[in-house]
Amino acid sequence: MGNDRFFLQHSYSSSRASVRERTLQWNWTNFFRKGKVAADIRPMILDSWKRSEQYAVDPFETKATVICDDYELEKRKENNKEALTLIRPFMEDLFEIVEGTNSIIAFSDNEGVVLELQGDNDITINATSTNFKVGVHMNEKLIGTNSIGTSLALGRPVQVVGAEHYCKAWHTSHCSSAPIKDPCTNEVIGALTLIGYLRSTHPHSLALVKTAAETVVRLLEQQGLKHEQYMINNYFSAAMESVSDGVLILNRSGEIIRYNQVASHLLKLPAHEQRKLKIHEIEKLTPLQKHLDKAIQGDEVIIQKTLELPPEGRINLLLTSRRILVGGDHIGTILILKKTVPNELRTMRAKYSFSSIVGKAKSFEGAIHLAKRVAPTDKSVLLVGESGTGKELFAQAIHSESLRKTEPFLAINCSAIPKELITSELFGYVDGAFTNASRGGKKGKFEAADRGTIFLDEIGDMPLDLQTHLLRVLEEQEITPVGAIQSKPIDVRVIAATNHDLFKLVQEKKFRLDLFYRLNVISIPIPPLRKRKEDIKLLAETFLPTKKLSNDVLESFYLYSWPGNLRELKNVLEQMELLGDGEELEAEALPSYMKNQLEEDDQEDNTLYQSYADQTKKESLIIALKENKSVGAAARRLGVSSSTVYRWAQVYGIEIKKVRDEKKI
């Protein structure tokens, strides 16, 4: 009788068992003890029994055999965290309906592991005696036919009553389970189950569980829609912030319900407003009010106008409006504010980004990594490297990754502008500032680069008196044009570059120490090509993708010192492309100056080698003479003839007798 302990105190005696219960028990006994299949076994149950036999499940088992350990159970709960959060309160509501009927409500994951369980005390205690508790595996492959495992196997609601269970342990219970499917993927995520004593079996139990599972699916669908809406809102916000134009969204009343940071910066709107701001309340847009009225009413507007937007001054603004339609109804308006660039500034744009920078050498990748880190900031940057290493390329890439990327990028070579003109070139001048000055004055480079980036190349060649002006620009963020009385505020990021040792120039009194510290907030050393020769092949393939380089050419490239760095490499490849025939460039196409240099380097290497060889030969001869009794013995030690020893001694100025006498001493 030990195998019949499950729910023993509440099971019927054989005399009181219903005909249906006796029939189920008889069918089970005949099948498992005699191998006979009764005609009234439900096909679903019979198929499950046969599967369970194939899984080698013991039908006389009295307990569940597999229980999750604490670690696995917590992991499974974590994987089903979202579903459990939603289902727990629903299970509590469902249990209130069946409470007092000796029932258990359980939720299992998609592998049949029970993760949550609520039930009346009496039946819960009895169920625990057969290991039916949180963490138990009820998969059909482990415990045979049962409503949880079979429902998951078939993917549909299942009720298993009494001896329809494969294992004898659950013959005195009824179980009804319905799978719960993800409404998005239609994949089963678990099963909801109602368990009771056999005597309380009711066909409505399955209907109740099925309805409950469908309700959970609807709740999951609603939760999914909330997540989807949250994702859409976040995606929409990210999209708004990714554009370089100002974007405002208005409702039909002209109230601003959302705007991006560009619009906030342009119109000086508060980051967080307690009330909805009306578009008419923005004073900076007053000149556009009649166009805004049309936009709010649903007209599509495109208008360009010059506005005064302190502190940015006069800017050309392009206003574009678009209606927001839902089901054909106009519910709001999108306003797009775009600053248009005057013709003279259209060319002042960075052409390159970090994707344009080629190189995998460790030192070079370090420079790229540092440049990427500093790009989003507004810090001054000092690029240090030899001529032709790509300093302006780095400067443009930094600008392209900064918040100023839509604004001007101006490059100035400080060594290329005559000393007497550099002040007016950088800071501009007013009308009548000097003889032959343009009427109306002229903007300097700093003013032209306002809100953008200015790249000061060869900063080490800037005259000392001009360094004072530059220091003030960096510290005060204002410029004073030549001949002007008042200063002008500007907002410019400065990226400087040099091929000099600026600190050495400071010590030589050729560069201001305070300016050095102001520029050297972030210093990025860019290695010369001779220190990143592993990149030569990659660079050549980038500069000249239509041609291949022969091994001789590559060897020559690796041996050459490249004083002109990337600029020289690009120039050499262009020459070779013109002179070389075929798809592969040979060493004959190398520039003559490069061939000569390589030959000189080779001769120097040979001379150096000969010098080392001679020194080694002389020392070996002296040692052999000292350690051997005769010239012949010394010659044999060196592997040469005696005449060779005498000849070497003469060449290297060695007195054999004197050396041998030193040995005796």
C-alpha cells in the first residue's frame, strides 16, 4: 500500500469509487501489467502513455524524481521574471475563486518546472509528500503523462483525471492545465494549472484554467503594447535628438508638447517646463507669427527669414512645417528649424571623420582612441606630430564627432600667413582700420568659425605678440577686430597642431608658457610613418586600391624612412601609378630620389657591418695569440693559415711578439 499514499486520507475506498474511477484504474492496470489497451482509453492519453514508455518512465513511481536546486530555480525565475510579475497577482485572484475547495493553482515554465504555487493547506501538504512543490520538474519525459507536461507537449489545454496519469502517485487527483503563449512570438512560455482531489473532478475545471490562461495572454499582450509604446517613445526621442535641426511638436492649440535639444539651444527654451508653452510665447519667433498661425491650422509652410537670436546674432533660419495626421484627421504639427549657411561659409566644412583614418599600429590606435574620447567634449586639443602625419585629418575627425559638427570648420596655417597680416586674418578689422582696408571691414577667421571649430596648424610658428591675443580669445571667449573699440563675444573650439617641441620653444622664450598650458589641455601625439611601418601596406591599398605592390616595392617601402610621412607615401604612389605598367607596381617605378636614398642607406649599413666585423676579427686574433704557444697554433684555433694571421696582424696594427710577451707577464 506504500505506493498509494498520495492523498490517501482523502481518497475513496474501492467500494465507494465511482464506475468511471474504477474503469480508469482497470484500464491503467491492464495496460501496464498485462499490456492490454482498452477501447475507452482516450487517444490523447494513450499516445502520452506510449511516449512516456519510450522515455523509460516508471509507471509505479510514487514521487516526482527531479527537483531543481536553489541556483537553477532562481535562474529559471529570473528568466521568467516578467511573466511571473504579471501572473502572481492574477494567480492570487484565481485562488480566491477556488479557495476552500482543496485546490492548488500552479504556474510552470515552458519545460514544466513549477515556479509558483498557491493552494489550500491540506492539499498542499499532501502534494509535498510526493515532491509536488516549487522547483519540481513535471515534464512528460521525466514523470510521464500529467496535465502540465502533456499540455506543454501538445501545446493545448489538457485535463488528466485519476488513473489517466502515467505514474501511480497521482491516481487520486485531477489536474487541468492550459499553456500560456507569448502573444508576439506565439511560443509557449509556461502553463497554468488547477489541481484537486479526484472526488472533486469537474469538467468546468478545464474551462476555468483555459479562460484564465487566455486572460493572462491578453495581459501579456497589453504589457507588450506598453513596452512597445515605451520603445517607440524612446526611439522617437533618440531620433529627434539625432538630427542637427531644431524640432518642435505642437498640438492643434499651438502648445509645444515636445522639442529637441537643438531647438532648446536655438530658442533658449527651458529644459523642463511645468506647463505647456505656446509657440506664440517665444519672442524670438515673433517675426514668424503669421507663418506659425498657418502651420498650426494645418497648412504646410516653408519660409526662410533672417532672425536676431542673441547671443548668436543674426542667422538665416529656414522654417518648415508638416501636419501630423491620424486617420485623416489633423491632430498636430511638426516644426523644423534649420540654420542655413551663407554662401561664403558653405565650403567651411569638415570632410573627414574617424572612419577616414586608416591604421592598426598600436601607437596609432592609441591616438585614435584618445581623439574619440575628447571629441564630444569642448576641450582644447593639441595635436603633436611631424609634417604629413595627418594632423588636420585628426582635427576634422574630432570636429565631425563633436556637438559642433554642423557648424563651420576652419583650418589656418599659422606659418603661411605673413606676420603683418595674421592679426587681421584671424580677428578681422573694422572699416578704416588701415590703408586699403575693405569698406565695411571684414570678418576674421575666428568670427567666421563662430559656434564651430578653428584649427590652428603650425601653432609653434605664431608670432609672440599674436600669442597674447590668442590667449585672450581662449580665456575670455571674445575677439577685438583690428581698429575696433569694443570686443565681440564668440564661441569657438580651438584645435592646435605643431611639429615642434612647444615646451622647448617655451624655454627658448619663443612660445608663451600660459598659452602652452591653455592649449595643452589634451595632447595627442601622432606617430610618424617610420614608427608604424606595419600600416604601410594597408595605407597603400587605401591610397591606391586599383594597383598591387610587388614584394620588392613593399620591402623598399619598409626600409625607407619616410621623412614626408603619409603625404610623401601618397605622392610616391601617385607617381608610381603614372610610371608603372600593369596591375602590379614593380621596384623600377620607384622615384629616383627614393632609390638613391635606399642605396646610400645600404652602403652605410655595409660600412657599419664591416666596422663591426673588423673589430671582432682584431679582438679574436689578439685572444688567439695570447692563449696559444705559437702563431701556427693560433691560426689553427682561428681556422685560417699562418700567413693569414700575419696578414691580419699587419692590417690591424698588431705586434705579435708584443702580444705574446704580454701573455707571459
